[in-house]
Amino acid sequence: MVELAGTWRFTALEGAQVEGRRRATPWLTFDGDGQVFGLAGVNRVRGTWVLDGDTLTFGPVVSTLMAGPPDAMACEQQVLRLLGEPATVSAPDDDTLVLDGVAPARLVRDPHAADQQV
């Protein structure tokens, strides 16, 4: 079974590389109690998650409502789309997650992703 607990930084969304294209790279932190929080691109997000087999489902997710540069807002819409639908999750290794769903994504384990300035 995939171990989600920890902080994960997005490296690709819908087939496009994420890093270096925006002020702040999106990230998610999964805690062991089914809570998730992070940065979708511009806005902070918080919600719940459940992993059933290899299907990851996010519960209601809320976000702040700030505006940002067009590229960051477009990235944020991709992240929010991902959080809105179930995804199949796999882990090619202990430090990489692949989410295959409405907005396919690749994330890497990064305990310092939340340290970045927005």
C-alpha cells in the first residue's frame, strides 16, 4: 500500500512540468488522520482524504480566495480539478507519487515544500 503521510511537491500536472514556471510550486501535506492541506498555486487548501486500495478520494476541500498571476491561477485550477475527483495512486518508489485521474499529476516527497514563500 502507498504511504501518503508527509509533504509532497507537485512536479508535473496534466503532462506539463510545474517547477520553475510559477512563483510557488503547489504542494500537499497528508496527515495520518485523513486531513490534507497545502498550496494549490496561489491559494491555501484544506480538506480530507481517504485511500481505498489504490483509489485516492478527497473529501470536501476548501480554499482561500486570493487572485494571482494567470499562470499560477491556471495551475491552481488543475490542482483543484485533481482534488475534486477520485484518482488512482501509485508509487514508483518511496519518494514519488503518481495520481492518475481527471488531472494526472506527479509529486515528490519534499518535507520542505511548505517552507517556500508565496
